[in-house]
Amino acid sequence: MQIEDPNQPTTFDLIGGAGKLREMVDRFYDLMDLEPEFAGIRALHPPSLDGSREKTYMFLSGWTGGPNLYIEQFGHPRLRARHLPFPIGVSERDQWLRCMAWAMQDVGLSGELQKRLLAAFYQTADWMRNKAE
């Protein structure tokens, strides 16, 4: 996701850096925990979302061009392999995307940045599908 031109701000910078990214991830998991429409993806997570919250923040930091926190601590993310134990289909993909879109809106990311991120998130979320429909 990182912008290639070193003279341009990274997506991490455009989001607002570590504080805003943390706010977005926290809002995402708060919504997942609170909103009935996300019950399908909530059920795929452990009772405490603390570990998921931290790993997602660390991953997105590097994915958006910020510090590679996840890779430094855990190595290559191997996203698809790490998610294979969980049944992910169209419904789960769409719940994840809707939850993230809501979180991005709630933390005040610009419309253009939301659109760019959602397109990139869609590609990744769709690639994670592993359940026959």
C-alpha cells in the first residue's frame, strides 16, 4: 500500500500517523464488539479482542508505510495462512469491510483516503476468502 515516491507522504502519514491509526483500529474493534451486524466476524475472534487489536494495529502500521512493527516482532505476516483456520466467505469479508469503513468514517479520514483504503482493503479481504459459498 505504501506510496513509492519517497518525496510524497505515505498512507500512514495521510491517515495521521500512529495516533490516528490506533484510533481507527480501536474504533474498528469497538464496533465489531458492539454492533449486531458484525456478529459473524466477532464470533471468529477470541473473547478478548486485545491481541487482535494490537496485531492489526502493528500490521497496518507497516502496510500503510509506517514502522514495520508486525514484521519486526512476528516476521512475515502470511495473512492468508494465518486466517485459513477461520471460515471466511463473502459475508465475513463484507462485514469486515463495512466495519472498517465505519471506523474510518468515525475517526474522520478524508473521503478520498477512505475510498483508496477501502479499495485496497477489499483486495486483501477478498483474497482471504476460503469458504465455499
